[in-house]
Amino acid sequence: MAKKAPRRTAERILEVTLELFNRFGEPNVSTTLISAELNISPGNLYYHYPAKDELINSLFDRYERSLSELLNASDNVRDVEDAWFFMHTLFELIWQYRFLYRDLNDLLSKNRRLETHFQWVLKNKARAVKSLLDSMSRAGTVSIDSREVEATATSMVVVLTYWLSYEYVRDPRHALEPEHAQTALMRGAHHVLNLLVPYLETSQRRHLMGLVDAYHQDEK
């Protein structure tokens, strides 16, 4: 059987950096630690990524591309089932790059590129949520006054953006560990969608409660 070609060093560096950033938080991970984890020289690391910000920016670019593709799917959300899957998938992506959200304010204060690009992230999330509300309204599963759309979308984006920070504050020692991922993701999806409860058609509201009940059963 033919041997697999070795992964490019630059790719390996990003994978290991993401793992370390997610595990320890970006401020606590040095380039020295990254090179030691990879068992390469600091010079080899610097050859591919001359500064730590370049590692951060490269990871953020990957996140941004995946996020843009995912948010475009908001047009296809028609009911609670679709919305539940959409939000859970969105939280899975956020979890995959959770260091960005765990250390968001610190990162934005130090990295001008992230500061400007995260403005786009917020706007794109808001656009996607408004598209989701419009799609569900046209499908008859949501009834919401046009004057309430902006505030509702903003509230949903706030929960999406700061949910992992909340999880971390409520349980700093365990919240962001991989074994707690599914619980954190389901809780986040539930609380975002709970903001839609006042606007959901009756059967859709019951369906959402059924999904939440099933989630609580899985927790036990």
C-alpha cells in the first residue's frame, strides 16, 4: 500500500496551534511552546509564521471562510427542526475555534485586523439571523412584527457571540474541555432559539419544547 504523503509543516503548525489555543487560551501559549509541541525548532516555526499574530490571523481566516459558508444556509431554515440543526452546527463551528471567543476582548484589543474583521462577523451573523426569521415567517412557522426583527436578531447574535464566555464563567475548570462540548453546544442552541418562543406558531413551540426535553433527557 502506498504511503501517505507527509502533511505540510505549515498545516501541522496550524492544527497544533489551534489545539493549544483552545486548550490553554491564546494568551497562555507562546511560540516556544508551539514549536516544542511540534518537536521543531523555533526557526522552522518562524519560517512559516514569523509572528504569533500570523498564526492567529491564519486560524481566523479559516474560521471566517467556514462561517460565511455556513451562514449562507440560513435562507433554507423553514421551521424549528431546521433552526435547531442550523444553530447547533453554528455552535459546533464556534466550538472548533473557541479560543477566539474565550479570549475575544483580549484578542481584539491587541490585533487590529481581528478588530475590523470581527465587525464583519457580527454583521454577517445579524444578516443571517434576519434571513432565518424572514424565511421562517414566509413558511408560516414564525409570526413577528417587522419592528421587532432588529432587536430579536441582535439578542440572538449576542447569545451566539458570548455563550462560551458564559459557559466559562459558570464553570472555569471544566466548561471548555472537549468532554463537555455537546452539553455546552446544546445549551447554547436552546437559549438562542428560546428567544423565538414568543413568535413561534403553536405546534412549532411545542416541537421546540420537545427538542429541549429530549436534550435534558440526554443530559441525565
